[in-house]
Amino acid sequence: MKLQDKLNRLLRVPRLTPLRIVLALAIAVVADGLQFLFGLLPIVDQAIDVVGMVLTSWVIGFHWLLLPTFVVKLVPFLDELPTWTACVVAVVALRKREQSSLPPPGTDTKHPASLELI
């Protein structure tokens, strides 16, 4: 398998389902809660960020909005805000809007006459 194929597979955006949304929010809330409890231990805080990023990306797909959570952790007092939860909510909202504008699977987009008008 080529490197480009591997990257495309890793960065694919899965279809949002209610289960994926609930799992992503649960991961974010748990990550924020653990960071609130163990925020004084920098290595644990960073480990929670990495695990949260990997799990969230696995559940709802990678999005660039998830990266600022690492930068926000460097600003005093902002690191106590629930950044994972806020970013996951934002990504889910954007993905829902993107996916609602896509034609349903199996729709022929090459011939506009074949599209149903709503």
C-alpha cells in the first residue's frame, strides 16, 4: 500500500452517526475532566491531549480545529477551560453541515436532471 493511500485512509471523514457523536463528546468530556484533575502534572496533561486527539480523530475523523487545543494549553487560565468539549462540538456542527449538503449515496451528480428537487 502506498503512503498516499495510507494517509487518505487515516484522514478519511467517517459519516456522522448519533453513536459517533456521543462517543466523541464522551471522549472530550472525559479528557477535559482528567485534565482538570491532573492539570498540575504537565506530562499527564500532554498525554491526555495526545490520547484525546487520537481517539477523537478515530471516532469523527481528523479536523484542523482539534489542533488549537494544544496551543490553548500554553495560555495561563485558558488551559482550565473545556477546550476538548468545545472543539468537538464545533467539529460535529461543521461536519453535520458538510454532510447535509452532500447528495445522498447513489445519486447521480453528473446529470442535474436526475437530481430530485426538494
